[in-house]
Amino acid sequence: MTNNCDVQTFVDYKSEIKKLHDYYCCINQATRLNDSKTAMTLIKNSLSGLNASIKALESGIEEGGLLCQESGQ
């Protein structure tokens, strides 16, 4: 059995998942700010980043890269 998981692809996914965490932390911190305008800007930017990371991960999963499936060939 061979593993068709590309190591660099896996590293890219780990990086993308870390971005999800970072964006979440940014949103969480923004909710604690006294300046609502700055908070809303941070949240809006973080949501954009979250959406981009989620789309990148979803497309990778659909292509099978993230799953690193084994084949019997």
C-alpha cells in the first residue's frame, strides 16, 4: 500500500488550520475592546480571513489531499 499524502500539502494544511485558530483568537480579543469601531473592524477582517482559510481547507479536502488516503496499488 502506498500513501499518496504529500508532506508539503500536509504542512500547508497545518498552517491553514493554525490561521483559523489565530483568527478566532483575534475575534475573541476584539470582543473585549472598549472601542467598538476598532473591534468591528478587527472582527470583519478576521471573518474574511476565516472564510478564506475555510475555503482553502474545504477545497483541499474535496481533492483528497487532507485525508491522505491510502491506495492498494
